[in-house]
Amino acid sequence: NKLYLAVRGMEDTVYYRAYTALTDSWGSWTALVPGDTIDGPSATVTNNKLHVVVRGSTQNTLWYGTVDETIGSFSGWSWISGSTTSAPTLTS
């Protein structure tokens, strides 16, 4: 089992890393590029995928992407219709 940490980096890029309880260790940071955010990302895990939503850096747009941890691939960012003036929140 893994625990994931998603953060907004100093240059507004989204990064994540995974903690593995079995080895009691954190993995390396991985950037979800291209793209940037003006808030901290929101993330949750379902079906071996890390789902991430961010508020974009322009016009309060919302963007969604997934990381498939079984093969280590990022889907890229997809626009979600609507906008917000606050950081998004995901739940599962």
C-alpha cells in the first residue's frame, strides 16, 4: 500500500511522491508537466490511479489529470468546464 503527497512547487508546477509502508520510505519527486497552478493540488487514489485536480494559473480554470502507478504514466491535463476562485478538493 502507498500514500501519496501532492504539492505545488516553488515555480507553480505540481509534484507528487509516494510513501511505501512496507519499506518505510518515500519515493522521488515527480513533476506533472506541462502545466502550473496557483493553489495546492487536490488528489485522491482510486483503482491504482492518482487523480489530481488543480486550479490553473489563468482565469480560475480547473484541470484534471491521472497518474497510473502500475506503469508510471501521466495522462496529461484535461480541462474541466467551470471555474473557481478557490483551491479544488477531491474525495473518494
